[in-house]
Amino acid sequence: MRKPIRSTLEELISENKKELMSDPAAISKIEKKLDERKAKEVYVEELEDYKEKEMKYAK
């Protein structure tokens, strides 16, 4: 029996990139997730800023 051929991490990454680049639906899905994550980050930052301002006025 032969040993299975192992791929290096770099080979696996490049393979995944090639697959993603040929699949516009997957790219769209990833972009949507990134947009949602960024929107949440911005919302949390704004909320924290608002709370800090409230704390200053409460004193």
C-alpha cells in the first residue's frame, strides 16, 4: 500500500482560493458576513461611546 500524499498548508490555501474565485455565490456570502461583522463592530463602538458620554454627564 502506498502512503497517501499529503499537501502542504500553502497548497491547501491556494486550492481553496482557486475554488472560491470560481464561485461567485461563495464570494458574495463571505462579503455579506464581513459586512455584517463590521456593522456590529461599528454599532458596539458607538454604543460604548454613548455610554461614556452618559457617565460624564451623570457626575
